[in-house]
Amino acid sequence: MRFPDSLWGVRCVWLRYFDVFRKSLRYYIVTTFTEPILTLLSFGLGVGSLIGGVRTQGHQVSYRDFVFSGIIGQTILTQGFFEAAYGGFIRMYYQRIFQAMAQTPITLSEVLWGELLWDASKSCMAAEVVALIGVALGSFPAWCLLALLPISFLSALLFAGFGLAAAASSRNIEEINYPQYLIVFPMFLFCGVFYPLEALPRALQYVAWVLPLTAVNSLVRTITLGFPFQWRTVPILGAWLIALVLGSRRLMTRRLVK
């Protein structure tokens, strides 16, 4: 297959998902932004009024701004994983969209790339809107919206790969709860969304840094709050990105091709 043909097929898959997305835009807005806004109000304003400020990595910031930056990383995680895991399973198993598209001149490889890129696009868009709210409230500088784009998209692609791998490995939709509760939820709790990692015991800090959300939160706070850049975030995210994207495609291909 020629490379331009492959890009054409991926583009067709992405545009197909975009057309469906436009018809359910109101549902997407409600379900996407209710959780981060409620989290901000609950933790940023509620808990923030009790704590005041947070000092970490040589920076003193308000707890509201600290949590707000963590919500960006949380949004990338949840949107990327759930769209690919549950959405991907439904499209594969119930709607059989993957199989239907693969019967056209579009190949299964192009379908899977289109799926991953679309899942990452939706997650990145959600993270950008959360960041835009932070800019409007004066928590972040306006230029961070542009600087966050590549980090948000690549991180979203990573978590979309994780979600698609979960969908490919699950015999039924209930089994997606295993990675959700055993991996996604612990990342949500222990990867620095709500408090600095220094608050954890040393052993748990090492475990947290193995998980990709910690590196995502670190990069987001470097951009939005001016925290020091930590070089270990690059190899951690790079390794996870390659492993999960390639692994998810291999697992899904094995699941679909019999």
C-alpha cells in the first residue's frame, strides 16, 4: 500500500467519527465538562479554602490553581481511556463498525489508526477547554493553550492506546472495569492530581512515577504554573506511548482477524 493511500484511509475514518460527533455535541459537552467543573468547585474552592496555598518544587501556588492544573491531566486520562475502551468496544463488538469499514477500500490498520487519533483528538479538545476555563479565571497564562496542545495530544494518544488495549482484551464490556478500577482509578488518586507527590511515602512516590499520569501532570504544571521541567517525564511518556499504541493495535488486530 502506498503511504498517501494510508493517510487517506485514516482521514476518512477520522472524518466519519467527526460527523457522528457533531450530531451529539450537546451530549458531549454535558458529559465531558460536568466532572472537571464539579471537581474544581469541590476541591479547588472547598478544600482550597481550608488549605490555602501549596508549596512544592520551590513554588508557592494556590491550591485552586494546583488542582486546576491536575484536572487537565485527569481529563486527558479519563477522556482518552473511556472513549477508546468503552467506545471502541461498542464500535467493535456491538455496532461492528470496525469490521464494516474494513470491508471497504480502507484497511483494518487504517481503521485502528483513525480510531486512536479520533479518541486522542476528543481527549485533547476536552483538556484544552478545561485549560481555557483556567485562563478565563486567571489561573493560567493565555499562551499555555498553544503550548499544551502537543503534550495533551500525545498524552491522550497514550491513554487512548491503553483504552483500546483494554477493549481488545475484554471478553465483554464489564471486564473493562478491571483496568478502570485497578489502574485508571489509582492513577487518579496517587499521581499528583490533588496533592504534591512529596506528601506520599518515598516508596509510593517511585510507584507513582512509573505510572504515566504523573509525568503528564508534571509537564502540564511546567507549562501552566511554571514548575521546573523534569527530564524523566520524556522517557517515561515516550516508552508508554510506544508500548501502548503499538500494543493496542496488535491486540485489536488479533481480536478482529480470525
